[in-house]
Amino acid sequence: MKANTTTPVVSIGIYAAVVASHQVAIRGEVREDFKAAPTLAGLTKLTKRLEPYAGSLVVAEPTAGTWLPLAHAVSAAGCEMGFVANRDSARLRNAITGTSKTDVIDADMLAHCTEVLGVGSAAIPPPGQIALRRAIRRRHVCAVDAHRVECRLRALAAWAFPDLWRATGGHTVAQPLLTRWPHLERLSRARLASITEIVAAHSRDSHPEQRAERIQTAAAGWDTFWSGRLDLDDLGWELTEMPGDINTADQRKKGDATHLETAKAPTAHAGLNRPGSCVLARFMLDIAAPVGARHFLAGFRFLGDTSSGRWATLAPAPW
């Protein structure tokens, strides 16, 4: 008698966890629930448990970075990996179970996403593409950190010395000026020629000496105003730290930009000749302008509009 070697028709959902074990739900001709730890042993166990269902689609949410080792473990079992956006799975969960939420419920819901949301398989990105996206994200984080410090400096200046800030014209002149003279008293007593030199070096003012006079007058006025009302030494210490934090963040951003320029993904088909993909390409080029088009476009493996859209909109942010 010939043995039945037909692979059971199933749908599989994995509720990925960052620290705890992944919850796996197999539905269809076979119904099974089990857990797999996010460790090497757990991923090996997951691969072995999914091998009988080779060719099936496994659906998961792109939680943090756990989706990447999960995708490789699923691929090793001969299955395909598909992702569903967290916001879509949350709406489906609320429609099915209301406020009830457990790992088993989530895994069961993900197993049925193929029928309800039409989830398709997604290609595992190559190492170069992952490195490129992570480099872009690191550079973005550095830029945001520097901007936050600049916002704190602007917020402090708005009430502590607004006239001085207006006289400088913004961050371009204020940062080097406050880096050299963080205390209002010292700025008010600084040589006018030294202030004029900084204004001329960091602005296009046709009369830098006049701006320098306004800066010195504003510093002297606010130093007199806050005398006995505010701890000017503490204010000076804060102004000393903020430009330093901005400079540190800028240096980190430069270092990450250098790394970003050297990040090269494997050459592959970019899929830019497909309808609608040119808009997506322009959007991505704007984001990764420092990289250069040849490096950035080389990292994509778009097989069609669906896969390119999935990569841009569904790919998890913490790459």
C-alpha cells in the first residue's frame, strides 16, 4: 500500500514575542498550538515542527526585529513567510474577539489572515538591504536627536533671552556664539570685534558689526534683568551643555552618514519599470539621497507592485 505523502492544507500564524516565547497556531486539516522560544534551540524546534507543512504560508506581525530570525527559521522548513501590519491585525482582532486578547487568540487570528486580509508571501531581504535600511535609520535617529536639542535651546531662549535670540537670527549664529560665551555677562563684555567675526563667519549679513552690537546690547540687558532673579551660573551651565550636545549629535550623524555611503547591498532587480513604482522610487531616493542612487536602488528585489509596496509600507521600522 502506497503511503500518503500529501502535505496537509493548513494556515499557520505566529504571534511573535520579543522576550517571551512565540505562540504558533496551525489551522486547517491539522489543528495544533505550541510555543517556540526566540533562542537558537527554539528556532530549531520551530523549523522541525513546520517541516511537515512545507509550502504553507506562515503569517506574523513584524514585531521589532523578531520577524527576521523567524522568517529564516520558517524558510528553512520549506514554508513561505507573510507579514500583516499591526494596525490591520488589531482591527481584525477587535472585530472577532472584542477586548479579549491572549497569545493564543492572536496566533489563531493571524492564521486566518490569509483568508480575510489576503496576505501574500514576502521575500526575505538580503543582508546588504538590511544593513542599508538600518544605516538609514541610525542616521535618522541621530538627526532627530540633534533636532531635539536644538528645540530645547530654542525653547529656553524664547523666555530667558528672546531679544538676544532674535538678534542672532537663529541657530546658525546662536550656537557658535553661545558655545564661546555661554554666560550672558561674559557675552555682554566680549570684544565687539570678536562677536562681529562670528556673525560674519556664520551669516550673510552685509553689516555684521551692527548685528554684533544688537547681540551685545541684548545680552547686557538680559543679564541685568535676571540679576538676583535667576541663577545665571546655572543658566550658563545649561547653555554650555546644549551646544555640546548638538555638536556631539552632529558628529554622530556625520559618522553614520559615512557608514551609510559605504553600505552596499547586493545587485538585484529594482523593478522600477513597473506601473506606479517610479513614485515609490522617488520617495525612497529622497530619503536616501546621501547614499547615491546606484547604491540605494541596488538593495531592492521587487518582484511586482505588491512586493514593492509591502517593502515600503509594511517593512518594520526598527530595521
